[in-house]
Amino acid sequence: MVETTKLIHEYLRHSKKFPHVYCPGCGHGIVLGSIIRSVHHLGLSKDEVVLIAGIGCSGRMAVYVDFNTIHTTHGRALTFATGVKLANPKLKVIVVMGDGDALSIGGNHFIHAARRNIGVTALVLNNNIYGMTGGQSSSTTPENSYSTTTPYGHLERDFDVVNLALGCGANFVSRTTALHAQLMDKLLTKAIENPGFNVVEVLTPCFTQYGRKNKFKNVVEMYSWYRKNTIKVEKYKELPEEKRAGKIPIGVFSDKQEPGFEEKYGQLREKLRSKK
Ligand SMILES: Cc1ncc(C[n+]2csc(CCOP(=O)(O)OP(=O)(O)O)c2C)c(N)n1
Ligand code: SF4
């Protein structure tokens, strides 16, 4: 993979939209680099790629990259992506969403886009919190952790994004962290190419809104936490049940190549046209 710095001038709206809004140490910038490296590695032209994002710190990516972009309503990125993919199935559609965007307000769209197997890459930046709006709890805020809206500890259980996507039948389901950038590049490269609905969950630190409320001293500690608490999914599967607790598996959980909804829709359209 090529050094990201060399690609900035090619892929970012560097003269218009910077400086960026990200806090020091925020993992979102690492994801931005990975998207650019993956597109570059695949040899796609900027015109072939559409990046669609909702609102949130994660949503700012649609402003920074020089692809076809839509910075759309919070929680509705997948609906816009569905329309784009159906209108022009040749486009590579990457949808960037925060956990609030993808799974809280956008949860219904997420499960149905996965069930329908629409051909897009759904990148879920899971920082356990609503970052941009001040650190309210989301549907991935862990039980008993602290947020602006749960100052005495969160009573609800959180979604497991990978299990949710598997349950909805998504083709490709994977997880990495902002620390594991090389794995992220591999997963994204694969997801962009694969047919159907492809999920890449990235666990990414938000020290500003989540870390400091949850006893992390600084953002480096959050990256160390990922190192200590993640394990490759292949190794995780070999562990006895009692040793799995507290360990987060990363890697590929599903790798199917079933045709995307847009492909089946196109075939049906051709069939009906030929009957006329
Ligand atoms: C329909 C709608 N509801 C609520 C908001 C307010 N809002 C903007 S960003 C945001 C939270 C973003 O959190 P997340 O999606 O997790 O992304 P992050 O900022 O953490 O990257 C909310 C609630 C909005 N803009 N539109
Ligand atoms: S508030 Fe959190 S998610 Fe938003 S830029 Fe800062 S660290 Fe990143």
C-alpha cells in the first residue's frame, strides 16, 4: 500500500475543506486514510467511487474526499446509497456511518439494507458514543459505561455489530480497530470489490466524548486497550467458551459472494422488457 501522505493531493479536497475537525488521536482520520489507500490499491478512478455519509464526526468524510460524495441526513446514508446503486450499479458505493448514524437512528435502514443485500460497503465507525453532538449514549455504548446521558452508568445492553449484520444475512462481515490499520486496508479493499452488502466495523477511539468519561487517561491508552482486548477471530474460535469473555474478535466473520439486490433487479427488468 502506498504512503497516505503521497495520496493527499490526489484524493482530498485539500485546498477547500481543511483544516479538518477531528480531535487529536481520533480514529476517524485513520479510517479516512484507509479508504483512500484501498481505492488507490484497487486502481479505481475517482469518478467510479461514491462516498455517502450521514451527519456526525464520521460524516465529515464526505466533505473531505474528492470522490462523488453525498453528505446526507443523519441515519439515512444507506437509503441514499440504495438509490445510487440501483440507478447506476457500476459505481462503487462506500457508506460511512457512525454507530449512532448506522445503528441508532439508522438501525432500521441498516438491517433492511443488509437483508436486501444491496451492493454497497457499509463502514461503521464504532466509537461507542454520539461524538459530534456531545457524547450522548448510542446503541453501542457498553453496559455500565458512562456518557453525557448516562452519568450513573448505562443500564442498556449494546448491539454487537458483527452479530447483527450476520443475522441480517450480509455477504461480507468484518471487524477491525483504528489500531489495526493494515487489517483495515485489507478488509476495505475486499469489501469494496465484493458483491452484495459488505460490512466493515471499525472500533475507533473518541477520547473527547467517551474516553475521558470512562477512566482512560489519554487516547494512547484507548489504542492500548484495543491491543490488549482484541484477538484474531481464528484464534478466538479455538478458545474454550470460558476464556472468550471480554475478548473482541477481529477479522472476517462472513465472506459470501451472493449477487447484490441491484443485480437481481437488473435481471428482472431485462426479462420484463424482453417480454414486451
Ligand atoms: C435527524 C437528525 N437527528 C439528530 C441529529 C443530530 N446529530 C447530528 S450528529 C449526531 C450524532 C453522531 O453520532 P455518530 O453517528 O455515532 O457519529 P460520530 O459523531 O460519533 O462520528 C446527532 C444525534 C441530526 N443531525 N439529524
Ligand atoms: S468528538 Fe470524538 S469522534 Fe468527534 S472528532 Fe473528536 S474524538 Fe473524533
